Amino acid sequence: MPNDSSNQPELNQRLDEFLEPYFAKYHRKKCYPGLIFQHGKRKMVQFSVPADDLPTLLQAKPSTNNEPESGKNRPEIKDHAEEVKEYILKRVRKDQPWIVGTLTANVDPEKIEIIELSRGICLVVIPRGVKLDITDGQHRKRAIHELIESANGELIGDNDFPITLVLEGNLNQCQRDFRDMAQTKALDKSLLLSFGEMEGRIGICTQLIEQVPIFKGKREKVKGSRVHLTLANTSNSKLTVEIGAAKRRESVWNFVKK
């Protein structure tokens, strides 16, 4: 398909000239380009923010002692936030791709301003002092917050993080939203292994499965956290490659010839 970009610089300049007055007007507030959409009978906005903005823009309101009226989501689990932080650090230090997913937040629409431009494109203007309450992603936010304020902050400082903002001021509905989003079924442990690390013992065995013709199509999913790959020959002997997880999430690889 032909791509005529000869007039793109002129269009970009016109767009910059159109947006600049807005950014100048709201320079003392947080102002982000966004997209408006309808979902679940509600109006929502999606935009991204620089890593440095995240700690002051988002706030978690976890319940204390599992009292429903004390917050909008579950009590924070520090170990989980630590796992997210270690995951990011490990990937960044190895110069590998990583992802933490979109964070979901809610805010009373009366507290912010949505400037609708055209075709769902908008500007999200958030006054100083207004915080967005996290619906889903409090542990990711905690991990990013701690990384930004640590000596490792420069490792992720140039990243942006997407936010889906639900324009909702009703506490009970916000709690229901958290409950609904928490219904996601956990990924099977065997898939966590197969979709996970591609180095060390896990990587070696994955490469074995992918590159050795006799193993192709022989992977079997079994109960628990193991994947079996079995090859039988004419003498009824078989080689079983077992991919599994042991205590402390360490990988166990058994090559058993029977």
C-alpha cells in the first residue's frame, strides 16, 4: 500500500501549533494527550505518563484488616511488589524487553478536566494535588515508585507507563470494579515455565524441543507445574524430559531414560 508522507512535516507542524496553546495554558497542571472510549456503560480515558510522574499521580487505597469500607482494593502484599521490582531490574540489567501492563485507576470526573479535541482524541488535565485512585496495579505502582526513588531510578526513568482511567466517583462501584478485575484466572504453572525464561536450563530444554525434530509435537501438559515431553521407540523404552518447578520457584529438569 503506497505511503505518501510528503506532507507529513507540514501536518505535524500544524498539529504542534494547534496543541501548544493548551499546554501553555495548563503548564502548572499535569496535561496528557489521551483517547476517550466507552466501556461497560462508562466513559474512560487512556493515556501514558512518564515514570517520574507515576509516584505522585497514582495512589493506592487498600483496605485495612479486610474492612470493606476502609479502602478500594486488597491490602498491599509487600513480597508481590518486591517480585515485580526484581523482575524489572533483572530484565533491564540484561538489556531485555519487559512489560508490566496497563494500570487501571479511577477518579471523580468533577476533579479533572477532559478537553475533547476530535474523533476521541483528548487532553487530560489533572490539577496539582489531585490523585488517581488505583483500581488495578497497586503492586506494580509500588515497585515502580520504589525503583524511581532508589539508586536504580535512572534505569527506568526514560520509560512511560499507560493508565486506563475510569471516570467514576462512586466508592461502591470502584470496589466492584476491583472485585471484577480480580476474577482473572491464574496462568497455569506449566505455561509460566514454557512462556518464561529462555536461558539456563529452561532455555536449553526449550531449544531442545524447538530444534530437535524428534521432539517436535511431543510436549504434553500434565497436572501440577510440570510439562512432560515423551519419546517412545520400537523397543518400548522412552526418554522423558520433565520441565517443572520446585521449591522457591527453582527449575528442575530431569532426563530419565527408562
